[in-house]
Amino acid sequence: MSFAPASTALHQVRIDLGDRSYAIAIGSGLLDAPATWQAMPAAQTALIVSNTTVAPLYAQRLAQALASRYRQVHQVVLPDGEVHKEWQTLNLVFDALLAKGCDRKTVLYALGGGVVGDMTGFAAACYMRGVPFVQVPTTLLAQVDSSVGGKTAINHPLGKNMVGAFYQPQLVVCDLDTLATLPARELSAGLAEIIKYGPIADLDFLDWIEANIDALLARKAGALAHAVRRSCEIKAWVVGQDEREAGLRAILNFGHTFGHAIESGLGYGQWLHGEAVGCGMVMALQLSQRLGLVDPAFVARVTALIARAGLPITGPKLGAERYLELMRVDKKAEAGEIRFVLIDGRGKASLRAAPDALVREVLAHCCP
């Protein structure tokens, strides 16, 4: 069954996955409006999963909005940060579900950024072999990327997001008002996932981002609304065709092969995910150019935009062999061969292998 919010949303984007289809609601004031949640499935109990940063700001407000839908609304507050995206923290969610006697109709609400969303979704996929959950992303990165599409996971010391499941939410609610409390560094991290959609799928959107990057950094409501909506539209289109990343969906990982290596190599949490992806896109652009897939002017153009967004364009010095070692355990690798999402002409992307020698050239250029 598909659930959609009431007309309190400024925009709605639909993920078309048959009986697993759902809506993404985008607008202001959605969190507090009971109408946002009125189409959710009937249940006795809801569990809000949040973290120590977001819960004091928004958890009680969400609980009040949900009070008319559920007899009991419980909360569990997780430690904040990528370093906590692991089994011990995930077990806190299961502990809360079991301690409160939650049944298989209990609805989980992921209130926070990508870490909270990934862990809540994974917990929902596992608890009693699957309970419904809702994404309520409060960071820009989560609103434009990680809350959409049903990827859920935790990290492993040997690789990012290596333990998880595909499990779709019932609904995604992007309340743009929550971005007002987002630290500037987190805002820039979210811009990385917005920027990626231009080079891989939509050159008109890339033009728009270039023209509006200052408005996005200034958190202008209209610019943020358009950026979130268009990003979700592109991701919805891709996920609708390739839910489980058998082919096309891999293009959404532009910059992520290098980026995940940065995160793992430095230690989770040293760089934000969006910072690592931004730098990873620069590396992927350089590799695309060296393979003759895209011209230097386009590489320079996108690199300059990434820098304008406040993101790093120079990578950490992990050493080429360490980068290669980490990238060989990337989920897109096959038989130990690293595969990269590369720009294959302006506005297009493809998944390709590349000679280690060229990858080393890129690393030497980008990590001087």
C-alpha cells in the first residue's frame, strides 16, 4: 500500500516502485502538522529514533504531531556522528523496541541526518523481519540523497555501509525549516550531493546550481526548495528504474568510491560524508579526463563549483596503495577490480574500471 501526506507539502515527488511506492513531501512546517502524518498505517505504537543533537530540537515536536495517530509514542536517542554508525548503536534501537514491547505494526520514525536514517531503516528491516518506517531527514544531505531510495546500512571497520539491506520507507518528509539549525559545514556537505546530480544527469540543473550557489549557502528558502525537489526527482527517476543497483542506480555513487576510501582511511567522522564525496567527485572527474571521457574545461568547471560550495578539493595523503586497498572492498568492485562512476560526456555517467596506474596519477594530482 502507498501512503502520501496531505496537501501541507509545497512539493511532492513520488517514488514509483509498485506496491512499495511512496511520496517525498517537501515544504515548510511539515514536522508539526498532524495532517502530514494522517495517511500513515494504523498502529498502537510509534518509535522516534533520533540523536543527541537533533532530539532536543525536534523530537518532542514530532511526538506531539504524532500523538493523535498512536496510543504510545516512544523515543530512543542515539549518540551523534558517523563513528557511531555500527552494531553497538544499532542495538540501542532493538533494545528500545523490545523493552517497550513493540509489535510488528510499530512504525519507526527516523528523525535526523543520514546516519540516523540508515540505522533506523536497517533496524526496521530486521525487527520482526520488517516493520514500517518513515524518513524525517533534518540535514540537507539526507533530504536530497540518503533518505530516498531505501538503502540502509551500518559501517564496518573494513568498509563503509558494508552491512545493510534495501528497505523502502513508507514516506519521506523533508521539512525545510529544519535546515535553519544546520551548521554551515553540514550545509556544504549536503551541497555535494546536490551538485553530483548535474554532471551525471541534468546539465540544466548544473547551470541552475552555478547561478544559485550563493543563495543556497545563504539558505534562501526558494533556492533550497528547488534544489531539494529537483534532486529528489532525479533520484526517484533512477531508483524507479533500478531499485537494487543492478545497473543504472550506480551512477548516484559519483565520487563515492574515492569518498568512501577517504572516510574509511581517515577514520569515520573525521571528514563528513559530503566533504569526502565532494573531494571524491574531483578525483573521479580527473580520472574521467585521463580516460578521454570528458574535456578539461568541464572538469575545471565542476571542480570550481565544488570549491565554491565550501567543500575540499584536495584529498588527504593516505598513500596510493592505501587508497587502492580501501577501494577494492567498495561494493561496486568485482573480483577485486575497482569500478568507478565516471563522467562519460557532459551530463552522462557510466560505471567503468580504470588502470591502477591512472588512478595513482589522479591521487598524486589530488593529494599533493
